[in-house]
Amino acid sequence: MGMSGRYVVVTDELVNSIQSGEVSVHDCQVDLDIDKTWQMLQFTLNGNLDDGEPPLGYVVPLASQQYLGNYSDMDLFLINNKQVLEAYMALEQLTPEDVRMRFSLDKMLAEGVYPVMEGWDEEEIFQEIVQTIDMIQALFQVTVENGNGIIFYVF
């Protein structure tokens, strides 16, 4: 088990219910679990561990601007429908070649990106990140079409 990045599609009403304590985020359906790739993806897209400039900073929302609060013993980050749209459009324009230029397993190792370890296959990790981007893009597309937002948390 490790720290897994999870996306939950939310309506405004669900966000309010989580904030009021009526609903625990643990009781919400996880719409996408990107497992341990969340920090590798964050680093690849934004070049750091903590946050990133919008719109790519919305993909793994860890910035203080997206911080919803600590609910259900979890730090939750919210991206509203407009931000999901911005992130979706940025991902749509991002080619695998663009990702390749941003990707460096050596830099991740040097910066202590979780869970990167010596001896990992660089091509395999790169392909995993590209696949994760595709899954997030698909989720963001449906989320935008339905007018919803997303809560992200690490569990």
C-alpha cells in the first residue's frame, strides 16, 4: 500500500455536504485512482513537487488556491468546472512528444519524487505517465460536459 492519488467527480451540493460533515469523502465513489503516479505526473507536468501554474497545475491540484480543507481526515483539493475545462484543454494540446521533453526519471530521482527508485525502466515509467494523462483527460472531458468539478486527494 502507498499514497494513491484519487479523483472524485463532485457537484456543488456534494462539495457542500462534504464541507458540512454530512458526507465523508471516504463514502464517495472514486472516479479515477492514479495510484502512485500522482507525484511523478505532477513533477513531469510542472517541474516541481508542490504546485504548478494553471492550467497544468490543475491536473494534480496541490496548490493552496485549490485547497478545500481537511475533511474526513483528508486534505482535499477542489477544481471547479471552469478549471477542469482549462486543464482538459491543456491536456488535449499536450502530445506525447511534449510529455517526453518534460519527463526525466533522473531529475525525479534527484528530487525525491515518490515513489521513484534507482533501476526503474525509464520507458516503462514514461508510458505509464502518458497512459495516466489519457485517463485523466477522459475523466476531465466527461466532468466538463456534465458541469461538475473534481476533488483530488492522496490516500
